Amino acid sequence: MDIAINALAFNVAIPEHLRWRDVRRGEEFELQSITVRLLPDGSLAAEAYGKPVAGGRGAYVSFAVRRSDEIDALISDAADAASRRWAEHRGL
């Protein structure tokens, strides 16, 4: 069977000491998770998501991931952990 997989994805929580804030449409968000996708060419794409600092649900809005050695290591370590989980996958 020829199966075309377009992307694999996982979410990783951002540890509290690595979280940052960003503003979208006049509302400040604290970024708390990163969604990482493994693309068909083997590269990673990542977006950060969070909650409005003022409270409430807010919109589901993506932000650019802040680049730092610590954030890069978090994404790399999470990708390694996700790959191990996929390798151990036993079916539904």
C-alpha cells in the first residue's frame, strides 16, 4: 500500500521558566505550548500557543517561537521523545 504522510505533529508544554509573552491584536498572551510538525522534507515547523494574560479563553492564535538555546533544546528533546513513542506504537 502506498501511503502518503504529509506531516507528523506533537505538542510540548513550555516549562514555566521558559515561557514568554507576546501581543496579538492588542491582547497580551503568555505562551505555554509549542506545536511542532515534522514536514515531508524532514524539517520542523513550530508555532507557539498560549492564554490571554487578562484571563478568559481568547482566540486560538499562533505565535512565532522565540529562538533560544533552551527553546531549541526543548523542541529537539521533545521530537526525540515523540519519535520513541511512535516507534513503540502498537496500534489502536
